[in-house]
Amino acid sequence: MAHPKSRISKQRKRKRRTHLKAAIPQIATCKETGEAHLYHRAYWHDGSMYYKGQMVIQAVEEVD
């Protein structure tokens, strides 16, 4: 048995989808460095990488 290609009109489908919006990302401030970053994400500060307030990758100092 044949089925119609679209039982819900484009207009009705688009009206429903207007409510799907990206939320504003939450920003945390690190207590150790004072750097603003996204929750649950590692971030760089002065050449070092931090995650959950702890240094994960230490910055390498260049010697001339």
C-alpha cells in the first residue's frame, strides 16, 4: 500500500523545531588559576594544561 511522502506538513514540522535551541554553555572559574573555562573540559593557562584544578601537562621552558 502506498504511503504519502510526508504526513506532517513542512510548516508544522518547522514550527515544532523552532523550540530546539542550543543552550548557553556554562562557564566555571578555576580556583587555582582564576581562568574561566567550560565545565568538564581541560584548558590551557600560561602554557600548561589544567583539568579539575590540577596541572595535567606542564609547560616546557625554552632555553636559548
